[in-house]
Amino acid sequence: MPEETDAKPPTVTPMRVVIAVCLIAPFVAMLWVSSYAKVEPTFIGIPFFYWYQMLWVLISTALTMIAYKLWQRDQRSRKGGASA
């Protein structure tokens, strides 16, 4: 027998769309290999292929942190604004 909960049903909100974009963007950028499979331009002697991927490590970290903070805000607003 299913339990009844006070949780609201999942809904698509603009904030959740932004969260999804933040989490999907690094995958798309890294899976689109033809966009960065080249040597030029070099950065301090490092070919583009390598420094582009390392740059995405930092970008992915920032985007994941943004998504996490937005998710926390979304969950707080769904629970009635209780701070945690």
C-alpha cells in the first residue's frame, strides 16, 4: 500500500532547467571532440587539445557548484523556506 506524503509532485521550473543545463553542458562540450581536436592555438606551449580539456575541468566544477546551490534553493522553497 503506497504511503501518502506531503511532497509536491515533480515539476519543471526555470530553475530546474538551468540546473539541467549546468550539468549537461560539460558532457556536451567533451563529447563534441571535433570542436577541440586540434593543436592550434597553443597556450604556454600546450596544444589546444589538452588545455581546452583542463579548462573544462574548472568550468565543470563551477557549473556543478552552481547547480548544487540552485538545487538547495529549490528544495528550500519547496519545503516552505526552512533554512538549512
